Amino acid sequence: MSGFRCGTVALVGRPNTGKSSLLNRLLGEKLAIVSSKAQTTRHAVRGVISGPAFQMIVLDLPGYQLRHGGTLNRALNRRAWEGARQCDVAALVLEAKRFGAADREALAGVPAALPTVAVVNKIDLLADPAELLPFLERLQRARDFAAVVPVSARTGRNAPELARVLRGLLPEAPAAYPAEQLTDRDERFLAAELLREKLFRFLGEDLPYRCDVTLESFREERRGARVALRRIEAAIWVERDSQKAIVVGARGEVLKRIASAARRDMEQLFGGKVYLGAWVKVKRDWTRDRRLLRQLGYA
């Protein structure tokens, strides 16, 4: 199709700059899980945004972290580097007025020849917008960016301008996905991610990083052509019996709240009833267990 643009935009940066929130804002749907805690994103998630003359595939990558230790951390950094090198456009997502060592390291992983947009997020947190100007001037000296766009993923401020800039950098190519497709991920993946998000919401600061989720089963019960119920059985993995006790809670109340909140989000996303059964399993040092990491999709 002459003049049609299609390509992948990779959201890169250190943890907790708002990449997942930005994906959801650009997409107009909650696809990527979000929390106030850093390094929530562990899997690359593609959101597909289609228009009459374009298709923009936005890739949300794990945040690049300077702490390389551990099998899981190395796998996440490797995923971030690979995603940054296999896209058509890179969007370096930064926090307003912050450009530190981890930000520079994330930028270093983006090939110099790749069109790159600096996305300065969280401008809604600035007391005075004028204080952003010296930061933008300093940022523009770090690389020859195709554009520098201040935004707020939380409020949506400047998000349409950012989308316009990114679309203009896409190569001419035919659409890669049907126009109605929202993501390349299936419902199994999205269900596991929504449950993992609730671990970040309901548990303390450190424990969610020692947890992950696998689906034991995902079955659809149909009435004719319609899915009447999705029956999901999930396992929450932790490293210690003491961690299991925290996730389950007294009389199972914490686990009930986690599962109920996840089920409600699944029903909203899938547009139908969901039964969710969740159990907590202990696997010593699972973040270093290569076989379980493969099962979780990290290797």
C-alpha cells in the first residue's frame, strides 16, 4: 500500500520511568501491567495501534538495570538490549529532570543510527514547567535525538503529539497484523501478568520480586460459539516457606484478595466470566533455576 507506514517502536529505559503506563496510554487500553515499584515489567509486550495509513507496534521492554547479578536479572537485561536493536524506532523513556547512569546505559544499548526519540515522562509532577527547560537542553547534547517530547503517561498530556512524532518515523511497509488485533500475546500470557500485577499491589516492597506466576491450565467453556467461562488454574512461585505464608495470609485472606482483584481485571479485559484458582508453590532460589525460568518464559 503506497504511503502506508508500519514498524516497531521500542520503549527503552531504566526501571520505573513509566514505559508500561506509556504503552497503555498510547494504546488506549490496559495491556501492560503497572505498579509504583521498579522493574515490574519482565516480559516484552507488543501493543498494536492501527490507523487508516499506519500501524505502529509499540514494544514495552524490561527496564535496563545496572545490577547485573543473578540469572533472572541477566535475562531481563538481555531482553532489553535485544529489543532495542530489533526495532525501527527507539523511544528512550526518562523521568523529568533525571538522566543518570542507568539512563545513559540504556541509551548506549540503542544503535547510534537508529531514529531515537527522547520521551521525558512524569511532567505532571513538576511544580513549575519552566524548570524542565535546562534539563531538555542538557538532554539534547547526549545524542542527536530525532525529537524530544515531554509527556505525562498518567494524565495523557502530550501523548497525541508523541504518537504523531513516532508515526512519522515509521518506515513505509504493509501492516504486520490485522487492524483489529491489539497485541501479539495470547490470553494465557495476559492472565498470568494480571495476577502477577496484583502481587505487586498487595504485597510489600521486596516480596513481589521473589514471586512469579505460571498457568497450570486455561480452559474455555462454551455455549455455542460464545465463551461462557474461562477456567484458569495458576501457580504463584516463591522461594521460601516464610514467603508462602505471607502471600497466603491469615486464613488465606491475602491470597483471596489477590486472586479476586486479578479475576475482576481478567473479566474486564476478556469480556466474560472467569474462574480463577490460585495456589502458592515453593521453589528454592527459583530466580537461579534455569529450567523454571524457561517455563516462565525468560530463557
